[in-house]
Amino acid sequence: MLEKTFYFEERESGFTPLLAIEEASRCLLCHDAPCSKACPAGTNPAKFIRSLRFRNLKGAVETIRENNALGGICARVCPTDKYCESACSRCGIDKPIQIGKLQRYLTDYESAINMEVLTPVKATKEKIAVIGSGPSGLAASSKLAQMGYKVTVFEEREKLGGWLSYGIPPERLPQIIVDNEIQYIKNLGVEFKTNYKVGKDVTLDELKKQGFKAFLVAAGMQNSRGLDIKGKDLNGVLNGTEFLAEAKSKNGETKVGKHVIVIGGGDVAIDCAVTAKLLGCEDVKIVYRRTLEKMPADEKEVSYTQKLNIPIFTGFKPSEIIGENNNASKFKAVGMFDNSTIELPCDMVIFAIGQTASDVKSIASVETNEKGIVKTTDYRTNVENIFACGDIAEGDKTVVYAVKEGKEAAVAIDNYFEKEGAR
């Protein structure tokens, strides 16, 4: 039975104090702490679980926040079954500790009592420009501010947060959580400028004249990849990132078809299908070209679509979208492994087959590969004092991995000034 069917309500309820303590008490207190070793962001779950187990909630919160500026966000969207929970020693006994839910309980507790672990550090070092306010940019700006740098984050869109604000549905990540974590970073002294595109509204040369000594490109990959098939330009055919952004920015007040087809097998495709369902569409279907086992989406998310009665047609690739009066009406696909075909009714087709890199060449002449990904060595690009991190550089494209890269990029920038005498 589903816990929720409403777009704005969190899918899962959090722990009560008693349940949180009971769950923490299941921890084996491993000396080698495999869960902490498996956390890309270095949040150190072993330490905060130990503190919680012995009723030291303040200490537990401090561990999370000191290691992860986006602790409340990661608690909700990190694929813990892929990282810390899969490494938990209890896996060989019964089931892993629910680390994500414990982290959510603690960060919710932190917010409820207005606890502030991190305090502003006097900015005595260089001015740093961070381009992009997604998770990697936020993590980097927080770390840099704590090291004494004067940080300004430039965001080309109206809202801060990047994919956190424009992509992840509120049933997984409420906007208030994103806003609160960003406010925390603002309180550290980080300045934010929205509706401000570097390369268009201001150039790097102009920023250099304003005193910025280093630049971190954390622009992300929010442009949807298209598919060249007949009918792609019909009304009702759109990209997954656009659909999710419109739904979230308009507070769910967006048009959804009666028969929705989602193309793709990643997390974005799953989010699109679930969002369409929760916004009122009864007939939502997912079409994916490979097998169910090869779907890159998180297994827990795939399972949730099945609970929502969203069928997944595997082994099919799109061949044509048929229109009536310039509106999508039928969707055709052919088998990847045989000669089978399917034809489904539709009035909305959402392509969620991956994202492409933002155009960083408009920012600086950094070296990229054939996919537009910036080439880096220790987060440094081929251009002096320009760094890059997050989806635009490398990584496995998860929020927690973006946090890891943001933290490490901040250290790389600090090393650039401290060790190489860049000052």
C-alpha cells in the first residue's frame, strides 16, 4: 500500500525519536566502519550513528553538518542502497541500518530546534567565483567560505539549487529543504547572484577586473538529449528536464496528458513518470530499450513506479510518433531483440534519455571531450585559475557524488593558492 499519492507530500514518513534510537541501536559499531568508507561525500555515518545511539543528538548533527553542507538534501535523495547501506556489516545478518532515514531524522531535528553548527569565518582570502548553484557548486562554495574565501555564486536561472530545485520532484525532495540548506550557506557569508549568466551578462575578464582570482565551473548537465524520429516536433512531445522543471516551478499547476509515454530508463525517466502519475494522469507508461535489469535508475525508484501501477515496456526503441491535427496521438516502437512492435495511444510523449553538457565554451576556452565534458586534472582545467567540478566534469551524476566533487574542488582551489603561491 502506498504511503502517499500527492505530488507535494514526501513519499516516506520520517523516523520518530523512538524509532530512530532503536534503528541506531542495531548498529554493530564496526571498528573499520565500512559504511563511512562507502560514503562519497565523507559524511561519516558510523560516527553520527554512534552518537545517536548514545543519545548525543547534538554531536550527531555536528558530524553530519561539518562533513556535508547538504546533509538534509542527501538524506533524501542519495542512493544509500548503492553506497553506505550496501556496505553495512548488518547486510550479512539481516538488513542494513537505514542510514538515510537516520540522517534525515537528525537534519530535521537540527532544523526544528534552529541549531547552527557552522559559523561564519572572516573572509580574508581571495575572491572566488562559482558558476552554477547546483549541488557541486553549493558544496564547493560552503567549503571555500569555511576556509576564509570570499565566494560569489552566479546562477543563470531564477531559483538557486540547479537540479535540486528544477529537477527532483517535491515528493522526493521538498523545496523547503533545498531553500533551508542554501540559506545555511548564505549565512556562512556566500553571496548569490541569480538571473546572471557568466559569458553573457558578464565575462570572466570583467570578473577578473572586479577582483576575482579563481573560477569554479559547476554548470551541470540540465539540457535534455533529443531523439531524431518522425513526429518529434508534434505538440505534446517534450523533454524530461523541461517537464520536471515546469511542474516544480509552477507548483504542480502544469498540463499533463491523459495518456503519457515516458522514454528512458534512468532516474529522470522515473521521476517524469511518477510526476505525471501524481499530477493526475491515470495512464502512464515507460518504454525502455534494454532489459529491466539494465535500467540505470535506482532500484527503489523502479519499485515505486510498479506500486503506482506504471507499466514498463522493456526491449523497445521508439520508431515514430503519429499525430492528428499536429498533436501526438499514437506512439510506435520496435523490438530491440526481435521483430515485435507496439503501438500505444498517447497525447504526451516525454523524452528522458539523458542530458547534455552546458555550453562552457561561452564561459571560457576550456578543453572538453566529444560529449562537451570538461577535461580536468585535480579539478583544474587547461586554463590558468579555472577549475571545474560536478556533472560538467566527471562523476556518477548523483547528488552525493556532486557534493564530494564540490568539497574536493574547494580543496584544490585552496592548494592552488597556498602551495603554488598564486597570491
